[in-house]
Amino acid sequence: MTEEERAELEAILGHRFEHLERLERALTHRSHRQDSAGIDNERLEFLGDRVLGLVASERLVDLFPQWDAGKLSKGLARLVSASSIHAAARRLRLGPYLRLGPGEEKTGGREKKRLLADAYEAIVGAIYLDAGLAAAAAFLRRSLLDPALQGEVEGLERPDHKSALQEWLQERGLGIVEYRLRNSSGPEHQKTFEVEVWHKGRRLSASEGRSKKEAEQAAARLALGILEKTAGLPE
């Protein structure tokens, strides 16, 4: 990493590293590893995941004193989901800074959701080791927690029906579902979206919502209810 690249990325992250090697390791995917010493970001990602869980849990406890442990657990799961972490990594534009092997470069590794999410968590771990919990917490609040909570508080404690549906199918070896936008109507500021859930060529359910995300969640809830009642896929 050049001095210019380092300064640019540290400005984006809002943290200047005392030990540059921690930042470089956080950005290094295992495909880039050049020796047998294990110089990649997997250990930092493991640590960052735990720091994220702690900081996010504390944030939810502070924000929602009326929530019980069940609601806090559901809120935490949604707040630190892979999608939420990936969104944070994309906002920071981490892709160009990743250190990848030739294979990952050829297959678009810089845009892969899992690689970006892992790098983000590894950076959390690197900041924690470099400057302590307060610095890591500050980074998490400005880059992930505050953006994720802004406008998303309502319903945060409710279950993620899409994840629940997918887990139900995976536990039974039934693969994945597809969400299809069937229709959108209404003025731009007040659209209604209709989404269908399909599985292996069969339509399981359909529902509407004020956003595609809301419609998908509602359709997933209906699909899961059908599957649980029939204990299998409808004929």
C-alpha cells in the first residue's frame, strides 16, 4: 500500500493506524496469501465480529430501554446482518483496497458481498487492536450503526421473515427461493410494490408493501406459514 493509498483510506475510515500492518492484514483475503504464516484477515474478522456484537448490543440497550431480551436479540440480528455489514463496506468503498489473489480478481472479488463484509469486520478488529474499544466503537457507530438505525427503528425488533424462510428450506435441503417483483404502482413518493416468492418453478406466495423490502418480508412470512402448515412444498 502506497502512502497516498494509506492516507486516502485512513481518511475514509476516520482512523490513522499506529501499526500499518494491521490495516494491510485486514484487507488481505486468504487468496492473496503468499506464505505459510497465515497472513490474511480471517483472525481479525473473527475478532471484529465479536467487537461489533458487543458495541451493537450496547447501542440497542441504550436506545430501547423498554425492549426485553427477545426483542433485543431480534434487533441485534437484523442490525449486524450480512446485508447491513455489506452495505457499510460499500458506503466506505472498500472494494478497490482489498488484496486479492488472481482467482478472486478474475471472478469479481472486489464486489463480492461476503469478501466485503469480512474485510469490514476485519477492519473493526484492526482498529480495536490498534487503538482500543472506544475507537472501534466510534468507527462502528459512524459507519454502520447510525446509518442502519436511521429510518429503520420501526420494526427492527420484528423477526426477519426472509432469513427464517431460507433457514427453514436449508434445514430440509430444499435450496433457495426467488423474489420476483410483479408490479409497482402509485406516485413516485407513495408507491406500492407487489412481490412474489417462487421456489423451483412454483409460486409460494405474494404480498404488497410500501417498499420492495417490506413486500418481500410480508411475502416470505406468508410462504413460511404455508410451508409450516403443510410440512413440505405444496403440490
